[in-house]
Amino acid sequence: MTKLSDLGPPASGKPPDKVKARDHLTSYVCPVCHQVVDMTDLRQLVWHRQPKHEALEIDE
């Protein structure tokens, strides 16, 4: 299983200032591996965009 720390240091993102109130969510469930993805961590976003992947081991 791939560890989150194997993907490098934290790379945080933030939504643009013009985000609507209903779009303030910061996580979603990945339809491939069913893991909750923190959308403020770009490492997780990139990992879960792969068509075939396993869940990340969150070690931080």
C-alpha cells in the first residue's frame, strides 16, 4: 500500500475566492477505492485521479 508521505511533502491548495457557498466541501469519497479524499491536499487529489489505484495509507 502506498503511504501518503511517499508522495512527497504536503502540497495544500485552497478553493478560489469566488467559490459558491454550497461548494465549500473539502472532501469526497473516491469512487474507485472508496477512501475519503481531502481536497485541500493536492497529493491526494492527484493520486485519486488515477483510473486504477488502491487506497492510500494516511500516515501523517
